[in-house]
Amino acid sequence: MASHVGTGEAPSGDWPVVLRGGDGRARVRPWWSDPHVAHLTFIDHGVVPSSTSVRVWMSDLRHRGFTAVRTGAVTDARADVLTRQGFEVAQTLRLLDLSLIGWVPPDRRTAEHRETEPATFIGSADVLRQALLSEALASGADFVVRGRGWTEPVAAGTRGRPPTR
């Protein structure tokens, strides 16, 4: 958000300056690309300053020689208070989220080779697996079974047989 607060000399002094109001604080320093623009950053996250505090701060910034004010990203509640003081939206911000649990880099998401073997089940034989694999075989699934307890080692490309008991 940006607002024009007056005209004057480029401000000089030690930066940042902390502005305090009864209901919040903000840090101010000249904007990186224009020393006439004050960069206002709210310190107390979640605390929305009153319109009165914002008016007092704008007056202070004008007296310091700033001609405009720009804020960092603000919440909707802060934006409402600031728009009532003449600020305008200068830019919208999208915050993105990504869980890194199970994340795989894009260049590692495809195999370098073509799969030619059927799916393989590896595990020891038991009653539940026997039932599950028997149903899969009956439905026409093509897979290989490997592991202790199956009737025989099964070569790739042939169907596994559950043990008979």
C-alpha cells in the first residue's frame, strides 16, 4: 500500500526509526530505491493500529521529509485501516505453501528407463496375503511374487502362486 504524505527534502538521520502508538509499533526507514518514500513495517504482528495512530505517524513522517509511504504486506484488517487514511493498494501478494514431506524434485519425478517387468510383491507368505494375491490373480492382475513361504521362487514375467496348505 502506498500513500503520498507531502513534499520536502530527502530525510536524513539514523534508520530505522520506531514509531509508537497506544496500540502498535512500526519500524520506518527510507525505501531502498527512493529516499523520499518511507518504508513502514508493522512490528506487532496481529495488532492493528488505530486510525488515530496512523494519522499521527503520517504527520511525523511528513515532518521528517518523506513525500510518500509504502508498507510491507498487511492483513485485510490493517489494509482497511490504512485505506481509510488514503493508502492505495500498490501490489497484491500471494503466499504459497508447500509441504516437504514426500516432496521429490521435479527432475527426479520421471524414470530414466522404461519399466519392462510386471509389478513385484515382496514379502513372506501368510493367510491374508494369500487371500489378497489369490483375488488379484483371479482378476487377471499380472505380477511377480517373491519371498519366504511361497511355493517356489518365481521368475520375472511369471505369475506367483500362493502356497497350498
